[in-house]
Amino acid sequence: MKTPLTLFAGLSLAFGLMCSSPPAFAATVLTGDKIDGVPVIEKLDLADQPTGRVSRYYFRVIDQAIGQGWYVPVIVVKGAEPGRRLLLTAAVHGDELNGIAIIQDLTNALNPAQMKGAVVALPGLNIPGLLQDSRGFSPSATTTGVNLNRQMPGDVNSGDVGRIYAGRLWSQIFAGNADAAVDLHAQSRGTAYPMYVFAETPAARAMAKALGPDMIKYDPGERGSIETTLNANGVDAVTLELGEPDRFDAVLVARAQSGIRNVMREMGIIASPAESPSVKPYIGNRTVDVVAPRGGFARVLTPVGSEVKLDQPVATISDPFGLITYTARAPMAGRALSVATSPVREAGSLLVRILAWSDDPACAAKGCP
């Protein structure tokens, strides 16, 4: 027969074990593994994350072809008080790097003790692409590369590795953990953007203006992209384009951080004074690409962001001897949204992309397709 003291000791031990173990209702799933001391998770749920703290994890997305894991870094900055949730994602294209620096610097500077709500940030979604310095997602030599930003929300039960990878990110990290989102990008190799936002919905357009970009496009969206899929599922989302691939642009990184902090202020996550954007954005709803009709050496005549008039010469193509073989002219007035940065141009490759405004009712409402 147990004495009262023995019974009390047993109950105390049981209570202590209960308190030291994860609660049974916790939805974040830790695998028990660690990489360089960082815990590995199978699933994230902001609801059970510690308040007033920064938590860092690796999410094991799927297995590599050799049975080891592909791991995506996840940063959770959860405020001391409840509030709205902002999702930040970067490098879904593995050569678009500015977003990584933005997330790293921004999350390291945040003070969760003074925040309401939370920020969930993933500084590098496409791990195979980052390793290969590639826009595409191609996790092994036998896999045909795909655009991971056209695979959302994915399908974990499909026979396609890109859709499985996307489906795991969507179902285990994105879903249920965001009220708004900014997906960070850069332009493709050999071309450059200014600080530029795609915005689909009225709420997304308000976010776009808070970000303080050079240009905003009212856009119908791209099926399978992070932005479009989040918007379709009730999360206000934009795509923020920042300069060129394969580099950290210190000016654009700083501007984007300032803009994201303004979004956080509008969401009530932080309460510091707003930061005034350095420019007033040019807003358009239609783009036209001026492409090279033949290969050669391009000289772009219109700097990115500059005003473009109808029929204005925007670029030339020359042969190996420097003789001009073609002069490209603007098919409409607007602004130079994107320009070629590499002079070596194949036939059909971009010289200049022009952003303009169309009064067509369909374009004014949703953006021209």
C-alpha cells in the first residue's frame, strides 16, 4: 500500500513528465533530428509556436534520389501578443537571390517582444536550384527541370517530383500559417527589373503600394504560382521582383525591407512610424515584349524605368563587325519595365519589356492577360 507521501511523489513525477513533453494537441511536428543544432520539422503550425521568440527550423521537404533529405530553412518570428500572420518566401527560382538577403536581414532585426502576430519566412525554397545556380527545379540528373512557381499547390500523391515538393511546402508550411504573403523574386538571367510588384486583387494592390516599388502591374495572375494560389485560397499575396539574378543588390535589399516593414505596420504586426517610399510607383496593367528578331549583339537604348514613347528606338542588334542589322522600336508608350543586361541575344530573346496602362475595362479591372 502506497503512503500519501509516496502517492504524492508519483503524481508529481507524472505531472512533471507531462509538462516537459510536447502537448498532445501540438500540430507542429518535429522529427527529432537536428542539422547543425537546428531542429528538423515535418510540419509547422504557428498556433503552438512560442510567443515573443525567434524559432529556426529545417523543414525536410522530400527525399533526394539517394535517400537523404532536401531541407528548407524556416524562420518563425512570433510576437508577444496575437495578431495577423505574414508569410515571406524567397528563391523559388534558385538563381533569384535578393529575397534571401532580405529575409535574413529583416528577421534578424525584428524584436518579437514588441510584435503582435507573426512572420513566417523561408529564405530559399528551391534547394536543388540554389545548389545548381538554376532558375528551374531539377533535383537529379534524371529529372526534367520544371518551374517550381507553376506547381502550386502541388500534389503529394502525384508521380511528379516537382508537384510533390510543391505540395509538401504548401500543405505542411504555407497552409493555415498566413493572412498575407510576399513572394520575393528577381528577373531571369541576362535581364533586369526595377523594384516591381505583380498585384492581382484590391487587397494585394494596397500591399503593393505599401511596399514602395518603382512599378506595379495590375495582373490576372499565373496559374500555379505562389502568389496566385495564395490569393485563390484567401491569403492576400503579391510577387515582388527585385533587380537581377545571381547577386545581392544592397540598395534593393534595403528598399524591400523598408517596404515589408510598412506592410507589417499596416497589418498591425509592428507599431513603429511608417517609412516613406523613395518613389511614387508607376502603375500599369499591360505589358508588351520587344524581342530580337535575329541573333546578335544588343545595345539597349532605354534604361530600366525610363519613359518610352510610341515608335521610339529602344535597342539595336549588330553583327560581329558592329554593323547594325536591326533597330527595335516601341510598339506602345509606357515605361521600360525590364531590359536585357547581356548583350548576347538569341533570336526571340527579350530586349525590352514595356509596361503601360490600358483603359480596356477588362484590363482596368483585372489586368490584361
